Amino acid sequence: MEALKATGVRHGYGRGDARREVLRDFSISLAEGEFAALMGPSGSGKSTFLHLAAGLLAPEAGSIVVGGTDVSSMGDSAAARFRRRHVGVVFQAFNLLESATVAENIVLPSRLDRARPDPARLAELVAKLGLSGLESRLPAALSGGERQRVAIARALFAKPDIVLADEPTGNLDTKASHAICSLLSEVNRSERSAILLVTHDPVVAASASRVCFLGEGRIVESVPSGHDPAEISKRYLETYDHSDDQSQWFEKIRTITADMGYAVKPKDYKKHPEEYKGSVAHVSTVIRIAVMGRSQSPDVWTIQQIL
């Protein structure tokens, strides 16, 4: 049984001349335990689909099946009940209850379902997500990375069929982002819940096993990630900027990095950051500048800001 299967989904906003159709004949499927990333330009419908899959919105057409149950026509109450039991959601802004402790936030799905939280499950997730000793703290006393770990623990508490993560590293610094990516990969292996991750970031997308590119309201390409940010960046640019052929892509990177005192050769884009120890402009920096369009020199942007 598939963890998620969407078929022919259509959804838009507005009416008449103001109508904007975001998803058109959108279809995607995730196997049980699969970890996939969904990428696309801003406004392409990535977050809209996550809201549809979570039952927070109803599609105008098509079907969305999660763990064998069609969620596309559920009423609000039924969708909320199903979400608490079968779907974990992780938001960019964490969405924690500020007046509740770490432990209380994690077990919230069970409390809302009027069930007795399993203390063994709570202890398991606290240990697995590196939250030991923080159970009694309020969110205000946590770092951004710790807050997102709490949100991930909450999403996993009910052992859902799928976790939907909407830009989970968007509010985090580079170090915390890398930690969250590693954590998602780890819990995907250990928990066996499927994960669909929405991101603009090729480094984050590389934590998934498959990357789906969304364009013109549908999936235009689906490829193995190879856990290679550079290859994902290349695919991203080829998919969304057809005016750039491969030589132009290399030239863009070469020009940017020349200003940073480092010469990138065409073959270098596949190297890993570890191969550039001591270099200010390692490959992951180059990728992010090329994809995000941040071409300013370090005199304007520090490397941490670029990342």
C-alpha cells in the first residue's frame, strides 16, 4: 500500500479574471517509508499541495489517498481526526503552543484525540530527537533547531503513515538546518513513516532519496537525488530556466566564485564540501548562490548569510 497517492488534483484561488489555477492534473505517489522532496519556484503550488494532503484544504478535482484512505472529500472534523492519527505535519514556523512544555507539545495529537499519551513513546522520541533534559521547558527557552525538533517529535508521535514537512529549515541557520536534514533522514529510516519535504534548497532536498520538480501545476520531473546537492541544483536550473544550457550554468558559477577568490572548473560541481577544506567558497556555497540568485560578493554578504 502506498503512503500517499494523489491523482489528477486541481486547485486554484480567486474567481473570474482573478482566477489563478495553482495545481493542474497534479499526480504524485510515495511508497511506504519513502523520503521524497518537492521542489519548485515560489508560487508553484508546493505548500498548497501539502495543505491538501493534510486535509487542511479540499481539492477542486482529483483524489488524494493517504495510507489507503481518501482524504480529498472529508469534512473538517473527519479530516482533523484523521490527521491526528495518520498524518504528521511540520511547519517552517514550528507552530508550537507557547504555553505548553516540550513534553506537552509532543503529546498534543493524543491529547486532542482524547487518548492517554504513551509515556514510553514520549521517552523514545525525546531520546531519539536529542531533547533529553528539555521536557519541562517552554518553547521560548529553546533555540530554533530545538523548537523544530519538538515539532518533528510531535509529527511522529502517533506513528503516522506520512510526515508532511513544509520548508522545515526555512527559519534556521546553516548548522541547525544541516542537523534537521540529518535528523529527518535518520527518523525516516528508524520510524518508517514516509516523508514529503517541500523546499527551495538543493542541500536540504539532497537528504531525500527522490526529488520531484513541480512546474505549471504538475510534476514535470522526478529523479533520484543521489544525495548530491550539486546535481539537484543542475536539474533545478535545467527544469526552470530553459534559457540556461549547461555551459551557461557553469559560466554563472565560475563568474560568481571568481569574485570570491576561487576558480571553479566544470568538473568541480560534483565535489563535496569536504573536498574544499580551507576554501571560503566551497561547493555548497556556490550552489546556493547560483540557485537563489545571491551574486553579491562577500564584502556585502558574509558566507553565513549566503548559506
